[in-house]
Amino acid sequence: MLRSLPAILLGVLPVPLAAQGFTVEAVSDSGDTAWILTASALVLLMTIPGLALFYGGLVRAKNFLSVLLQVGAVASVASVLWIVVGYTLAFGDVTNGLLGNGRAWMLLELDTVSLIATTIPESTFVLFQMTFAIITPALMVGAWVDRARFGWVIAFCALWGLVVYAPVAHWVWGGGWLSALGVVDFAGGIVVHTTAGVSALVIALLLGRRSGFPGPALLPHAPGLTMVGAALLWVGWFGFNGGSALTASDDASAAILNTHIAAASATLAWLLTEKFALGKPTMVGWATGAIAGLAAITPAAGTVGPGAAIIIGSLSALLCYYAIVLVKLRLKIDDSLDVFAVHGVGGILGSLLLAVLAAESLGGVGYAEGSGMGGLLFAQLIGVGAVALYSAVVTAILALMVSVVFPMRVSDEDERDGLDIASHGERAWELD
């Protein structure tokens, strides 16, 4: 029996429709394909140059190039591994609910039309999902800037993408056990932001604090570049969330509308919070607030209405702001660029709030047949908790394993000189 549209939406797309009892007609649609190709380009824009500039502007000048290179190199290694084995681990045919079955290793056996997004070629779906596999480990770079050794960063992120990201993507989006449980994650609040945020916090604890932290603020050298990076992330997020509808349809436009209004609401709430807490609103605050709102709306973009998006954006700014205060000032954990407090907390918040705000009476798409607000909230709690625990434990194991071959941290002298010169022999700015 066919289910209602809200039930389909809350069946956790992209779960293979054939696996849900639907008849799948393998017909590629040129409009849908064109949109997902465009969305893929927008998501890649989020990483290089968006995330690179956002993070690069926040560090000191002597570490600017090292951040850009880490983001770029992580993007490269994640891309290659996605083609070789990552895609088939995440989206190979369901076998046991934990991993794909490996039928698309090296993309040797792709279908003409994807069984997950049934109106686009599977190659288009591979490309779109690859951009998610790129940006997720790259998000963690913000946790270890100024002090992590380049070789360790690349080796750790390569393994992390296969051992943490790919399995979780399968659990939620590839027809795995969390999908079967009813967990909803429209575009990555759990798969992307929870995994990266929790893992970043673990790495910050293992790596230790930067020299001089805690103490006088280690000020960003170029807030203007951070603003440019945030703007690129904001625009690119339209592909991130809008593309996750997997069609050029009202679902995509609704997701983009929710994405924009959540980010706008979050920036205003963040600036207002800074005004009361610090006395002055800041450019870095605007940029950080935008990212908090974008992260929080990501899991809910396709299931809530615009009014709910305003609520999610506003609450994310308040919660993420005080999460930074808790992590850095009270717990004195040097998550340098607040990856956990912004991405992790924002993604978790949106993943839980959608269970309430998806109600039709609040402008959402409603609940699947036989489910309700309480049932969905329970599923979301299990999903967030299981993914956070898995990410934390496996990240710690991987980080320590890689450190046996590549030490995690640069020497005190290299940290003092800056990683641009010490690790790469370059300077970002030659001001003669």
C-alpha cells in the first residue's frame, strides 16, 4: 500500500524505495539530474573555498596556509577514497543494516538510474554524496588548527571517512538499522554534524591545548576572510539542503527557504546575544551565528515549515553561543574553532527539535502512519546517542592508532614559528 507524502518524507529519504515496498520505475529526469549536478557544485563550494576561508580567517596569520592546505588535502583524499570504496560502504545494497555490500567497489557496477533517487543516474547520486563525504571530515580541521601535524591529519581523516562516516551514512541514508528505526535526517544533522562535532571534541582532548591557551584570546587575523567564507557556506548550503530533496521540486525549494530563514534568524539572535553579553556585536559573531543556524536546520529542512525554521535558527544561536562558553571558558577544552559547540550542538539540536516541529499543526509535513511526536523523538534520541557514542569511541581509537606512525602534534618550536613555515615552507602574506 502506498503511504502518504508526509510518511514518505519521514521514511528517511534517501532510503531505497524498492526496499520499502515501492515499485521503482527506472526513468532518469533531466531536470532532476541538472539540479543535483548543480547542487553538487554548490556543496563542493562549501568546502573549497568556503570552509577553507572561514577557518583560515579565524587563525593567526602564521597558520593561514596550513589550514587551507589541510582542508584542500582532506577534500582530495576523501574524494579518491569515496570512489574506491567509500560509496559502496555507505550506499551498497543493504545486507545487515551496518554496511553496504561492496557491489559498487571502484564504481564498477553502477545502475543507469539510482535506486535511492529514482529520477537521476546513480553516477549523479555518487557525485552528490561524495561532496558530503568531503566536507564532513574537513569540518574537524577547525578543532586542531595551529598544532596538528599534517601527516597525521591526512591519515586520520582518510581512515575516519571510511570507518566513521561511511557506516553512519549507511545506517541513516543507505537503508541501515537507524533508517529502519525511523530516524529522520534530511541532510546531515546526524550523519555530518554530529559525527564531525563529537569527533572534533575527542581530538581536541587528545591533542591538548595550544600554547597560550587558556589565556589572552588568540585573535583571528582576518575576520573579513571569515565573513567571505561564511557567505560561501551560506550559499553553498542551498545545494547541501536543497539537493537532499533529490529532485527539482517543491521539496527542494521548501528546504532552501527553510535553510535561508534559519541562518538569517540565527545571525540576528547571535548578534543580539553578543550585544548583551559583550557590549558589541562582531563580524565573527555574525559568521558563527550563520553556521550555527545552517547546521541546526540541516536535519529538519525538509520536514518543518518556515516558522519552525525561525525557531530552530534562533535557538541554535543561543545554545551554540553558550556551548562555546561552556567548552572553552569553563571546561577549558581547546576546540580551537568551536567545531563541537557550533556544528555538533547545532546538528543535535535540529535533529531533536524536528520531532516536535514536524507536526502539521506547526507547519511541518506530519508523521509517518503509526508514528507520532513521541515515537519520532524517541527514535531521534537513539539515533543521536548511538552516532555520538560510536563517533567518540572510534575516533579515539583511530587517532591513537595513527599517532603510532604519525605523531599527532608538531613540536613546540614549530608551533611557535607557525605551521605555514614549519610544515610547508610558505607564507600566506609577504609584507615587505
